[in-house]
Amino acid sequence: MTDLERLVKARELLRDVTPLKHDCGRLCGAACCADPQDGELLGMELFPGEKALYAPQSAWYKLYPAHGSCVLVCTQECPRGERPLACRIFPLVPYVKKGRMLVRVDPCSAPVCPLFAQGKRALDPAFVTAVTQAMTLLWESPVMRDYIQGLTEQIDALTQTL
Ligand code: SF4
Ligand code: SF4
């Protein structure tokens, strides 16, 4: 399986599941899609190679290079079926501990997501399982492992400053 095929499969696993059984966006006005400062729609860093799934130009996003990868910045609400993988797994994130990959609540979600304080156990188990399956699939790829290791280092740096 190629990395692109892994990405497509991971995105597919997360096409319909959401953090809660009902629409959690109603809790918070879809806070993870907007900048808390100015309310502007935000974007997300794409996983390695995910850029290939997006056209260079679109009415609802712009693509920007960032730290050797690519960030998709929304200019309007996305068609849900096209949202990036990072949006599909939020507020969870893959994390490396003692050489093993696990899925945890992303500390970066703390300022915006009301689910952060309740932790992983408050989330729909079907969502947690789907995120774990998707990230386990990516973890088979050396490129994705490097990327997840980088995410882990970013999280560690952030949590040390809290
Ligand atoms: S901020 Fe949290 S609760 Fe709100 S839509 Fe995003 S994931 Fe759901
Ligand atoms: S791609 Fe969609 S889900 Fe992700 S931040 Fe933009 S509007 Fe929100």
C-alpha cells in the first residue's frame, strides 16, 4: 500500500464519525474552525502527501507551504467530505510514547475545544476507534512515522511551556 493509499483509507475511516454522537459543533459554534481572536476561518496542516488530494486552487481554501509541509487555510466553510485528516481526527492527535504510537487528546485543542477538559473517555468510542485505526494504518509508513514523531516533539515542547 502506498502512503497516498494509506491517507485515502485513513480519511475514509473518518468520513462519518465525529467526536460525539451528536454534532459537537453545536456546543461551541465549531470553534476549531475559527480563530478565537477574530472569528476568521482557520486551516490545518496536511499530513505528508495529503496535498495531492487537493487542487492547487479552490473557492474554499488556499494552500500554503509550512515547515516542509503544507497548510490548508479555509476561506469559507469546507464541504465536509473534503476536510483534511487533521480536522477529521481533532481533538485527538497521534503521539509517540516509548517508541509506540498512541492516540491522545491534543493539548493544542485546550484553548478552543470544550471536550478537552473531559478527556478521551468523554468522546464517542466509535470515533476514538476510527482515529486509532487510521493512525495505526499511517504508522506503518516510515514517512508518516517521522511526521508523527515531529508532532510528538511539538506537543512535548508545548506542554513543557504550560
Ligand atoms: S472545538 Fe471541539 S467540540 Fe467544538 S466542533 Fe471542534 S471538536 Fe467539536
Ligand atoms: S477544513 Fe473544514 S473542518 Fe477543517 S478547519 Fe476548515 S472549515 Fe473547519
